[in-house]
Amino acid sequence: MSEWRELIDEVARTRHGSLVGYGVLLTASRPAAEDLVQDAMVKVFSRVRTVPNAAAADQYIRRAMLTIFLDQTRRNSNWRRLRPVIATADAVAGHADAVANAQDVREALAALSPRERACVVLRHFDDLTVPQIAERTGLAAGTVKRYLSDGMKKMGAELAPEEHEEHLEHIQVSVVEVRSRS
């Protein structure tokens, strides 16, 4: 076992510079070359081999570097070919709006009563039906509907107050007189 450690130390001490230079030729980047050397050394020395000296280890490492580089290049070219299909510039917007929206939703949920919040979360985040929410919360289905309605109105007022007020202005209220038959 100590022979392996001595060989690794010798390779790292005497061949590291030339291996990094070889990696720079492959990758055109010193940081990428250093990563490539490390990956190749791990690949070579993680398996039990009969490596007689540092020169032979150097050749194994260079072969591993080339293999790793070609594999990465192949993977990257496949990714570049598929990337336009997977994500378009329109679909990959910044996450700042999503973070702001998430914060707004959390604040709107915090404004609800605990039961309203529970019903809204179960309905819209856990995607449960009214009967399933009623079963989970121990409430009647009509009560769940009431909490959902009240909660969504409150959240609408919190999340889009201008639109909510406009919507309320367009609602016509009709008063119907109910006469009792006696």
C-alpha cells in the first residue's frame, strides 16, 4: 500500500506541471486542466493496477485525461444540441419575479385565518378536492367551501388590490323583496 502512496506522491511532485500543461492543450483553460488532472488521477489510482513507475503512471493519467475530456466534450455537445429544445430564452426568465410573487403569496396567506389558510393550501397547493379537505380537516363540505371562498377573496384583495376593486365596481347588487305568504 505504501508503494501506491509513494508513486502518487512522486507523480504529483514530478509530473503535475506537465500533466496540467497537457490539460491546458486539451481544454484551453488552466482551471479546467487542473480539474481534468485531478479527475484522471482519481480514475487511474482508484483501481488496483500494476504501475511500475512514475513514467508509466504519467501515460495512464494522460490516457485517462484524454478519455475524460472526450467524454465531457461529447456530453456537452449533446447538451448544446438539446438545449434549444429543452429551454428557450422565453421560458428561462429571471427568478426575481418568482421570488417576489412567492413572498406576496406568503404574505397574503398570512393575512388569512388559520382555517381559511389551511383550506386554501390544501385546495391549491396540495390539489385536494372539497370532500378530501373536509375529511382531512374534520369540517363540513359547505364550511370548507365558505373558507375557500372567503380566503380567495381576501387573497385576491391582497395580491391584486386594483383588479379586486375594479371587479367589485362591476358587480351589480340586486335587492329582491321576499314576501311571506300568510
